[in-house]
Amino acid sequence: MREAAAAIGRNGVDVATLHFSQVWPLLGEQFIERLESAGSVVCIEGNAFGQLARLIRRETGFEIEERVSRYDGLPITPEFILRELSIRG
């Protein structure tokens, strides 16, 4: 994720990352301002169901509409993230 963000940043786009090393208990007051102030939020997950995005919505009310999911057992690489984002953009 950091490598993909750096590559996007080299193209002149402001980008930031937020990593959750622990998701429960999910303390929205620790991160919700960052999500709300972002122009666009993408949730990158290693599952088909968007579990983290759904948990964030359930606990904070913040809806993350754009997601990059990988659920074929392969690693989430910077190239995969960039490819998935370019398909949408």
C-alpha cells in the first residue's frame, strides 16, 4: 500500500495511507477526522466481502465506497493496487 501510494504521489496527487494493525475495538475517534477530511477514500482489503469497510461503516457511519479487494490467495502488491485503481479511473 505504501509503495502504491508513493507511486501515485510521484504523479502529483496528494495521497496518504492509514493502516489498522488492530481492528477491534475499533475506536473511530482515533481516525474518523482523517477519513472525513479526505477527498477520496479507498479501502484495500484481502477478502471478497469488504469486511473492514463494513466494520468502519457500522461503527462510525462513514461509508467507504471505493474498494480494492484481493481474494485469490495471492499477495496484494503495489502493481495490483495501481492496476485496480487505473481500471476505475
